[in-house]
Amino acid sequence: MMPMFIREYEKITSLRSKQIMGGGIHPYYELLYISEGAFKIQWIDSAFTASGPALFIVTPSSPHQIEQLSPVLDCWFVEFRLQHAEFVPSLDVLRIWNTSQSLMDWNADSLSDLRDTLQSLDKAICANLPRTSGDIFYRIMACDIQKLMLQIDHYATTTLTATKKAVLSPPSEKWSAHSHIYGLIRFMEDHYIQEITLDELAKRSGYTPSYIIRLFKEMTDSTPFQYLNELRMFAATSYLQSGEKSIQNIAESIGFPNIHYFSRMFKKKFGVSPTEWKKTHV
């Protein structure tokens, strides 16, 4: 069994300064490593500016956005989900770690073990080993990620906290406004199998439906309904991978009482029917 589920990884070289490279929100942890170049990352209600090398960890379902500040930016990311007893640092520790990146001395002796683990990940991703050399390299990558999480937790709680290097950057005005709607996003993630209407979100937040839609589009590039559907679709893929539920039961488990509507929405999202998707992913 795979130590953790790795959804995606990609190596990126960008030659366009002052562009928004990516971000949004998704239900996975994400490692973002910048080897060269300057950038700004917005994460929940905080803003960080740094130059490579730098390593950020984004928590599941947290709004984030990356802006390239230099003419060249070399980076990679890995999106993963914990399966069983894997460890990740707490949100407070991750805030300390992410904040420290603008001050991090990656040549320090105290970072030597962490640096070695990161170099192993960097080599595998840059050489595309998991996709070209088989399942064993996905397993090695998963082990390296778990090891990296433990090393980051140890370093952040012993070195960074002790020396008080971590000071959270003040949130930008735009992302401060977005943080007020974050509770709605978490509500949708916790209750995605239920019927959720725009009127209900408006009552919960005190905002008008049009304002909610605008903030959702700014944060997730989607409307509330589209975001809810996205959550349901990825929940469906998790059920399909487990192989224990019928298509009908999966549809009902994620909030689609009508199997035909579920199948139509699934094919619209992934390009194939649930049955066809399962054949190629299980």
C-alpha cells in the first residue's frame, strides 16, 4: 500500500515576471519548492516574499496564490494526501516555517539532514523518475516527504522558535477580506454531501449572494456551486479508488441522489465516465 497518496507533481520554469503562476484551493497538502528566483506567496491571511531556495508547505483547503517577481523562476510542487498515520507539523509550526523562508540560511549545518532529504526529492522530480521508472519511485517520494515533514517540525520547534526568527507578515488588504469568507469554504468542505444553497451561505455570513460569488471567484476561480461540485468530484475519485462502493452508492454518498446526473457531472469534470475512470486508476 502506498505510504501516502500523491496526486500530482510538476517541475516548472517560468520566464514571465509579474505574473500569477498558480494557487487557488484544493483538499491536499502541497510542497512548493523554489530553487531560483523571487516570488510572493499569499497563504490564507498572510503574505510572504522570498527568493530561492525556499520551501513552503500549504495545508489542505487553504487559499493560496503565487506571484512571480523575477524574470526567471524555477520551482516544483507536490500535492499529497495523508493515508493513515503519517505526520505533518501543526498549522502553527507551518506558519513559523513558511514565515522563516525569507531569512533561511540553507547552508547552515543545522539544516544539513533536511537539505539532503530535499535534494533527494528534487532529483526525483526534476528527472521525472516516478512517472518514467515505476511505482517504487512514488513510494520513495512518499517516504522522503514524510521524512521532510518530521525534519521541518523538529527544526521549526527547536531552532526557529528558540531564536524567535518567525514573525508573521501582515495580511494584505485583499486577502484580509478573503479571510472573512474562509469559514464558508470550510463549512462547504465539512457538509459537502448536504444540499447547500447560496441563500444559506448568505444567511451564515451576512453577505449578499453577489458578494459571496465575487469573493469565491477571487479565491478559487469558481462560484460556490462550482467549488462544491469540485469537492464532490474528488470525493468520488477517492471512493472509486477504494473499490468498495457501487457507482450508485458513491453518487448518494457525495450528495447526488440521481446517478445519471452524477455520471454526467463526473464526465464533464474528468472526460470519462466513473466506470471508465475506475478501470484506469484502480
